[in-house]
Amino acid sequence: MASPTVRADGAAAHELPPNLLDRLAARVASDGAESATIPAPFTGKPLATVPLSTADDVRRAHERARAAQRAWAALPVRERVKPFLRLADALVARREEILDVIQLETGKARRHALEEFLDVALCSLYYARRAGKLLKPQRRQGMMPGLTRVQELRHPKGVVALIAPWNYPFALGASDIVPAIMAGNAVVHKPDTQTCLSSLWVLDLLVELGLPEDVWQIVVGDPAQIGDPLIGEADYVSFTGSTRGGKAIAEKVAPRLVGYSLELGGKNPMIVMADADVERTARGALRACFTNAGQLCISIERMYVHEDVYDRFVPRLAELVANMKLGTGLDFEAEMGSLTYERQLKAVTEHVDQAVEAGATVLAGGKARPDVGPLFYEPTLLTGVTTDMDLCANETFGPVVSIYKYRHEDEVVQRANDTQYGLNASIWTKNVAAGRRLAARIQAGTVNINDGYGAAYASYDSPMGGMKQSGVGRRHGAEGLLKFTEVQTIASQHYLDLEPPGNVGYDTFAGVMANGIKLMKKLRIK
């Protein structure tokens, strides 16, 4: 069994400029009484020190956000989108800087940090181009055509509390905050402490580009200390994280009947059909399974391979995985980077070790790599994973994939759907029409054909989210912006009231209305 290779780095020092760190720290809504040191996952050495927010800091952040929101919402949409139209060019101009920040705070490979950069740039541009149309008043059909005139208005929710995860902090912070702000809301945002620098970076940039100072507030701290005021004073809550965390948030907001959206966990399947191109599929699987060291809610953790192609596909995939390049360089050479947290390394190790002890076979990888960095774990393939192993059904959230053989389509559909989760899935086939028919049977919010996750996720005109225990609501598409609004219907009645006119009795009026229904159906007015 081979192990992934390690690229000799000799790259730039794993540090960020002190003046940049000072500027970012100043963006935290905090009195500065307490602070936290952020370690660099690549080395374990201190990367930055950031001030922590107290519960009172969060309450004051809500107050400032609420005051700023009123003035912000009063601006025409064409004015609200201007900072975000400028953002795309500014991101391109400062690409290397933000890629360094993302890599150093998360430990991911640069090619995976690039995905975050692209997501924020393209998603922001998508909404900046479409917010005006999505938010403008809409004419709707009235009860009595020509006599009942109806208008649908969209109002901002007010102040949105947004809780972003540590695995994709730049993308899953900024790309959700952008539509919320464009819709006329202010945001109080809690990124994970470990990965708050990229969010502070883009906030600092947007203020430079014209966003009012208090429209987006960032608070940093332990959820146990600041979670209650963060959620308790919000008009809407947006959360990306674990299913357990999402359920806790739903319970907190339920008494106030406050709306929320949740993108949660996944145990995502990949199906390799009998006619799949072995080489293309094997190479695609590397990205589908091991992007960001598997710390991606939509990455693949279960792989089902048709028996006709299994004996060709699995050895080729194992060979490619065994030869993946691990590294800590601030360049694009490494194919996979580090885990971000010690707890993730522990969870991955426990899942793999328990499976192996219970009889699973490691085809590639299977161990930690402290020689590369303190939180590295090899990309790992296993067969023989059974239902009594934690690895089988529980989300691992690391660079570990279990492989299974199947024979019939009904069988693989049942196995793919046999999970509490329903976030993402991947199907590989030369027959795209057959792939689409199979995709429609998979219980997942997004299904990609001949791609792991990016084709669906980055198609911003279409909604993305989870079924079952993988979430509530959607990001992207019209819904990704309109969920941050309250819809209002205004209807005016003209010429004829909704009751009998003059001395006309209700019996006559009822007959007229009944005949009117038949006429409107015949004329296809209704």
C-alpha cells in the first residue's frame, strides 16, 4: 500500500503582514478586553491574535446594525449593489492576498482556497446583476381580472444573524451575506474564531468600496458566550454547520417565530455506472472526495461502483490517491492540504481505526502524517465497510471514502438514499440522459452528473440546499436572496365591490359569480 507523496516546499513563510492583521482585528465588534490566538494549521504556530466579543458587544453590534439598516434599506437597490459590483474587480486585483489568508487560517491547499475566491466573486456578481429585478414590485393576478389589482412588495427582514462555518469561511460567510445586505438588511455575523480572518478581510475591503461601516458587523467568540444575544435579537437566522447545531438553533428561534435557513451535514454518495469512463471518473473522484481534505459538506464519502467496472476502476483510483501530493506551500502544487482542527484529526483517525479493527481494508492512505504538518491525514480509501462501523453512516468530514460494489440500479438507489442526510450526490456515466433519470431518484438537494459537486453548487441561478436532516431552505438562485425578505401583498378593488351591488340579491350575485368562474376558465383568464 503506497502513501501520498509530499512536495518539498521551500515556499514563502507562513505569516501574514502585521499591518494587515492589525487592520483586520480592528474590524471585530469588541471592547478588546479579551483576545484569542489563532494557530496556523500548517505549523501549529501562532498566526494571529484577534479580540473576542462579549455578550454586551454582540448586543451593541445589533444596535448599531439596526440603526444602520434603516438608512441602508431606504437606498434604491441600484445604490445598494454598487459596492458589490466593485467587489469582483477588487477581488481579482488582490487575489494573492486573500488566497494567502484563506490557506493560512484553514490549512487547505491553494487550489481549494481558489474555489472560495471564485465563489465570492461570482456569487456577488450574480446577485449584483439581478437584485434589482428580484426585489422590484411585482404585478400579480387579482381575484377579479381588471377589477382587482395586486402588487407584491419585498421588504428586508431587518437584522440577520449569520453563523458561518470554519471549513469554507470566506465563501460561506461572504457569499451568503452579500444577498442579505443587497436585500436591504444589516448583518451581525459570527464566523468561527479559527477562520475569522478571511471574513474580516472582505468586510474591510467592502467598507473601502463604499459599504456603510455598520451594515455588516462581525463578532468573534465562543457560541456558549455570545450565541444567545446573537440569535435572540435577530430578525432572521442563517446557519451553515452541523445537523446538531442546526437543530439547536431551530429550537432557540421557534418561540419567537423567527425565520431561519440551515445548511447542515451530509454523507454524500457517488455512483459510478457501468458505462463510466474509468480514467475521467477516477480523476474526478479525487476532487469530489478530497477537496479541502474532505472537510466539505458536499464532498463524497460513499462510493458505489457497478460490478462491470469495479475491477478496473477501484485499482486505478487507489493508484491516483496513493500518489496525491500533500503540502503546505502557498502555491498550487499540493493536491491536498491539512485538516483545520485537532478534533477533526481525532475524529478521522477514530473512524478509520475502528473500521480497520472491525475488518475494513485500506486500499490507500489510512494514517496521519505529522511529518508534513501537525494536522495532516492521508487521503484514504477503504472497502469492506459495514453498517456496524461509525464510518458507514456517520459524517466523517475528512479525507476518507468507503467503496462498495453494486449490481442493479434499484439496489444502488436504495443504498444511496439509506441515510438521514440528503445534501449532495454525484453520478458518473457516458449516458447523461440515463444519469439524469437516476439523479431524479436520489434524495439529495443537488445531484451532479460527471462532476462531484461544483457543477450544481456554482450554478448560482439554481437553488442549493439539503433534504431530510441536511437542512432547511436554500442558498443561491432567487430564493437565496428572497429568503432575506418579508413579502407583502397590496390589493386594490376597482369599479365593483366584492358584494352584491345595489338591490341585487345574494342569490343572483352568487349565480353571476359562478358563471364568471366558468367564463374565466373557458377564456383561460384563470
